[in-house]
Amino acid sequence: MSKLDLNRRSFLKAAAAMGVIASVRPVKDALAELITPAGGQETHWISGNTLNYRRDGLAKVTGQKVFAIDLRARDMQGWPDKQSHALTIHIPRADRIYEGLDLSVLGSDYQPDVLIDAESIAADGLRMPDPGFYGEFFVKKGQLSPMLGHPVAVAIWHDYEKFRVANQRLRFNDAIFRFGAEAAQPPRAPYVAARYVRVQGEDAYGEDKFSPMKNTVIWPQLDEKGVHWPDQNHPAFGALMRESARIQAEMKQPREGLRTFARKYYSQSIEHVAMEMENGLAWYEQGSGTLHMVAASQAPYGTAEHVMHMLKDSRLPLNQLDYISAYTVGYGQKEHHPFPFYVALASLYAQGRPVRLALDRWKHFQFALKRHPFDVETAISVDQDGKFHALTCHMVGDGGGVANFSPSVGTVAVTAAQSIYYFPESDLSTEVHPSIGVTAGSMRGYGTVQSMAYTEMLVDEIAQEIGLDAIELRQRNVLKSSMKNTQGASPSGHLRIGEILEMAAKDPMWTERAKRKADFEAANPGLLYGIGFGAVQKDFGTGAEASIAQLEITPEGRIRMRHIATEIGTGSTTAQLVAVEPFLGRPADDVDFAVNQWDNLPLHTKDEPYTTPQAKEDELARDPTWTPRLVSPVSASNSAYYFRHATQQAAQLLLKLCLWPAAQSIWSSKEGGGQLLPSTVTEDMLEWRDRMLVAEGLEPLSLERLAARAHELGIVTGVCVHAFNRWAWAKADFTVDGRKFQAMVDALSVQYGKGASDAKKASMKHGGYAFIARDKVYYPPVQRTNAGTVYYAPCATMVELSVAPGTGKVNILSHKTWLECGTQIVPELVSGQIQGGVAMGIGHALYEDLPRHETGPGNGQWSLNRYHVPRASEVAVWKAEGVVLPPLSRTDPPKGMAEVVMIPVVAACVNAIAHATGKRFHATPVTPDKIKEAL
């Protein structure tokens, strides 16, 4: 099964194959009576074209039930009022054979009404979907747990008071586990290993001698003995391995004129600390075989489809699945996580009652996905002029007990190691291994904070060693537009990190840092002062992104939107509303998000955008209803660029096919051709001012007037588009009403106005829309999957701090961030992402840390009482500044920037500590104890 999100058609196809009537619907559909509709907030959240606050802001601050964790059975229409209560029981050891549970501590009064374990689900034929990705449900009796914190059972109580007391007695009580003999963990194969080798050709812009884009990524053999890299005679990888060996040898013994700097770094394991902990609510109707679920997931289709697979071969019937997707906040932690399957499992054994399963904060630490810790070996060779020659980076990650997203996190991490620099040669390799630690998966930064931040620390150290200003060294080596990245691909658009470096180099905090240090330390005896800098550019996207958006204009001139986007805390639903304003004159009026039914686009796919051979894809593309992927999951940085693209393509087509013809009809309606005839106005001259469509001095037209004319004429009044991106946008040729044009989408359906002819009305047979079969499609080549990434958002941060040598305490005095994110859709949301990202980065640099293995969170003893999340007083909340570069043009696309803002501050903090103390640190977090030891 696919590890990425599924689309509705594939989901329904899988449901049909299993004989299940299945649906995925947003929480607002299930709780219409509990949530104020958007229209009711219209006069509050927006004034004219100005946002007052987020569209979902009022519902959240007034406590409306939009998050799964807020919901109970009595809130759900048609559900029984009374619910049962479940908890998961997690094993705290992985070095002794598990022999079962002893729940005598509960006495006879508080025993669970139901206890579900490996033996009971095996008897019923239930299994975890895709266990290679998610792991198994439970540790079996007589087996060694593969990881700390693995569930061994789910217990259910029908009475809340009994559940409450039982939960108190079981918490921190390791005596409930019966253990046998000590045992060593059996060897397991690594989750991933890969190598990326590039050698430039004549220059930085021309054809490479070797690169992943030109040649291939090196994939070694993996088994229980470890990673087996190909030898230099391998038929597919031999030439690249020879280049790898040459680069590695020259780094150890650099040729004349070069000097190599090599360091080892460590990036720690981190907890997401999601404000909404893992939770869910489900009800299984035994008689009808209907399963109702409410769950918090960033990938609802994938979760729902996997629930069906969970029951596929069981003796428990599943005839209907009603999966309700609620708002959530997870920053990756709720993307392809196993917890929803435990919710579904609990409902199957709850004896016909709804059941709620929610982790408390201790269990969230013990079982929820973590950030991957990495050991990193990075080396850079530099010539006498301070120009970088080669980069090598070897990253070894700890994926914990289950694979999850470790393969992709590992490869994304190492391909990001180049940060903002150009290297003529590079040899980058990654490995991620299993362990007994808590499973690491998707998390904000997705591996890149574990590579780029440490490259930045090394660059800062090189500058000090060769006696060059740290920003000047960066400027000499910055990756410029059209240069190749370490995969051999040219990044999209104009790279503006050089502008950011120039601004930072002139900032008084940097130019006066020596004086500021002297003045501060003179005024504050006993304290050390330092300023540090870090600059990175973060990719956004997966190389196979897809989105759907629909826009309609009613006869009264209201804009209606339907979209796949759902809210995960980033404000994406607000941004999609506003994104149509440049083309339609104002934000959308009526909106429907988290839409899963797209009957108006009769598309199909196998969802294999990375692995379909080029010849096969060329053949499939001849079918106008085929696409490489239908939709993408909702992730932290795909809304502003990828989802927005579909939104604005729909808006542009509505302008082209609806408003422009309607405007022409009005402007030319008088005798003699009206006011239009003497003019030279063309479609590209149209613009909106004060909600009026204007062009070349012609009469301003309101959207209401244009809409009425469009419906009267029976022309296009609604469009639905599908967009696909493989490090470049697919485009297609279409013909609508005899007009031929090309659009940056690969599928299109249109709706005609009220006055449409009978023939046009008859053509609207796909969900009220007429599907327009494309004349020709142009998909980016499959080979572009090797590009690694081409879309970047650059960001830099400068940090001013003090260090108390006696205690090792670091105090952040101020910080300033520079960001380039194209055109801001909602500047307030960008500001919020900067503030939150910087705080998260400070936590990674200075405070947050989870020990690996036996003393780590898997033992059940960790929560916020011992895990340090930075507080407002520790992130200089009142001394923070953010600078966003203006777009280069009015057509600059917005960029995904939610992740990049948390990365440069990590390096900036550590580099500032080095400036303050004269000591370099190579492992995060840099804690007071580490500083005291170094001093």
C-alpha cells in the first residue's frame, strides 16, 4: 500500500473491492449544528478585502468543537449518548521476554470490561495494516518487544469512574508486566541507505559529469548485517562509487591549494509536543457491521483506507465505514501515524458502545512519533580564496522500533546538507537504522534541520579558522540562480539568499558586534556576550504533489469554493480563500474545505508517480482521465505553493472563460460596438480596483453585474481543476466552446450558467459539470524525481545572547529573521509562522532533548515535568524582529515557508555561544551543563 495519502477514487475502489460502503467526510458535515458556518462569520473575519483574523479563529477561541479531542459520543448525531473509555498499555522494557499482564493491582472492582491483546485479535483475524510501515498492534506473550513503549493491550471500561481509578493505579506501575528471561534484540536490516554523488562538468551551469539527475541515486543492499555498498565494478553503480571513493580520498588528503575541515555532529531526538495529543472516538455497530470514526489525521484517506485493510481478512464484518476527519495540529506527527488504528480496534470490542481512546501527555511521550536523531559527519574542502570545492556528508539516523517515514526522512535530510552553498563536487550518504527507541517519523523540518543546521555550524567554524568574516564566506559560496544543487538539478526561479546575506552583513547587530560585545561585558561583569548567524534554504514539496480546487460564481455574484485543503493549524483554509482575490476581485464568499467527493473530475490513478516507467506513463497519459496522483496529504509547507496553485489556476480560468467574455458583452452592448470598439483592451490588461473590474478607461464593472451577464449568456460560470507537480507543473491543451488555450493543470471541468443551451446543460453530467477532455498533456519526466528538490524558500536568522559562565545559562537577548517567501497571501500568517518557527528552533538548539533507548520516553516516565519546552521568557518574545523580502514581481508565487523558519536559528544560537565563550559545540541541545564543562 502507498505510504502517501490516497485519493477518493482509489479509496472507493479499494472499498468496492472489499465490499465496504465507505466515506470520508469533514467534521463540519457531521457536526453542522455545533459549528458556526463561514457565512455567519463573514462580517467579522473580513472587512472589504482585509482580514480581521483567521477564518477558523472565532470557532476555535469560542470553544466550538472542531478538534477530535473535543468530541464525545453525545456530540455525534445518531450515536448513543453513553460511551466507553479505553486506554493503551505500553511495555516499558525491550530487554526481557514479555509473558503477559498482571492486573491484580486493580482489585475485583476496577478490572476492565474488555481487554484486547495480540492473542484476541489473532483469533479474530485482525492485523495492523502495512505492518512493515506501522508495526504490529501488540507484543505477543513469549516475545521480546521490538521497542520501548510498544502497546501490549488496549483495556476498555464502560464506567468512567472505574476507568479513572484504574488509570491512576496503572500509571507508572511497571509491576503489572510479567517478564521472563533477559534476551538480546535480534539484528534487523536498516530502514534505508542511499548515496548521492555529483561532479560538475565544465562549470556550475552546464551538463554534469556525474549526478543523480544525469545518472542515478545509489541504492545499496540492506540486510540484518547492515549496509552493503556496491563495489566499483557494479554494472549500474560502479562509476559513481569510483567517484565517491575519489572524493572521499581527496577530502582526507586534499590536493595542493585545498584545506579540508571535517567535524562530527549530533542532532537529538525531539518530541512534537503537539497541543492536541493522540485521540479518537469510534462506534462499531455489531449488527450492521458499520464503523463510525472520528480521528485527527493529516492524511484522512490513507488512514480510512488502512482501517478497511485492518478488517479485510477478519471474522468481524465491515459493511460500512463512516470516517470523520476533524481539525488537528500535529506538524507532521499526525501524518501516517498508527494511533487511529487502535481507536478503530477498541471500537470493535466495545460491545456495541462508542468508545473514546486518548493518550495523556505521558503516554504521548511514550508512543507518539518523534524527530529522528542523527549522527552527522560533514566535511568541506576550501581553497585559498575561501571558495568551497567539495562537500561530503554521512548521516546515520535512529528510526526507532518501526520504519514509518524513516526512508524518506533519511534521504531528504542528506540531500539538504548543502544548505545555501554551491559545491563543484559532493558525496552525500545516509543510513537510518532500527532501534528499541520510540518510532521516529514525519516532523516539522523533515530531516533538514538535522543536516543544514550543522553545515551552518561548520561554515561558521571554517570562517573563524581561515580568518574571514562569516557572512562574507557565505557570500563567496552562495548557490546562485541556475546553478546545480547536489542532485544535479537547477532550482526554480531566482535564488535570493544572496540578497538576504547582503542585508544581514550590513545590519548594525553584525557590523558592531565587537563593540557590542565589549560594551555588554563591561556593563554586565560575569556575563559573556555573543552574536551568531545562520542561513539556509529549505525545499518544499515531495516531487509528486497534486491538488484540486473548484470555483463558481452565482447569478448574484457570490464566489463559491470547494477545496481539498483541511486545517492543521497553519491557516491554509484562510489562505486559500484569499488567494483568489487578485483574479476575482475579492476573497471567496462561501467555502467548503476538506472536500473528498470530486465527481465533477472523473479521474483515475494507481498513485505511482515515482515508480511508473516513462514509457508506461506516456501510454497512460493518452487517457484524458488518467493522472499520476490525485491529491496530496496536508503537510506543513504544501498549502501556500501547491494547493494555492490549483486555487489560482481555477480563478484565472474563471476570469478567462467567464468574466472576460461577460465584460466584453457589457462593454460592447450599445449600438456601434459600444465603448469597447474604440479601445485596444485585451484580457491581460484586466485588473481589479476597489472590487471593480477595470481596463483602459472602460466602465468599471462589479462582480455582481458580470455574474448576472455570464449566467444570462449561459457561458462558463464554474471551473474545477486538477494540478500535478513533479518538480515542475504539468500543463495541458484544452478547447472550451471552440476556444483553444493551454493551462498549468492536467484536468478541467466546467459549469455553464443558467442561460446555457440544452446541449451545454446535457454535457454537465459529471457532478453538474462538463468534463473537458484535454487535447494534449505535458507531464514532467519521471527522471525529475531524482532532482531531490527545486523549490526553495531562503531564510536567515541572527541571534544576540548572553552566557553566564558559572551556571552555563544562556539568555536570548534578541533575534532577527530575514525570509523570502514570494508573494505573501496572508502576511499575518507568515508572521505567525516566523514567530513559532524561531521558538521551535531555539528549543532544538538549547533545551529540548530526549535520551535514546532505556532512559528515553519509551519507558513511560517522560512528560513536560522533565522535558523543557522554551517559554516566552526564553525566546526574547518582545525583542524579536522579522523582515520579509518583497516579491520580485506581482506574479511571484508564494513559497512554502512553514518549515524553513525553524532551521537557521539553531545554527545562529550555537554560533552565538561560540562567539560568547570561544568554545565550539557539535551536539545539540547546548545545555548549561555542556557549557560549564567546556568552560
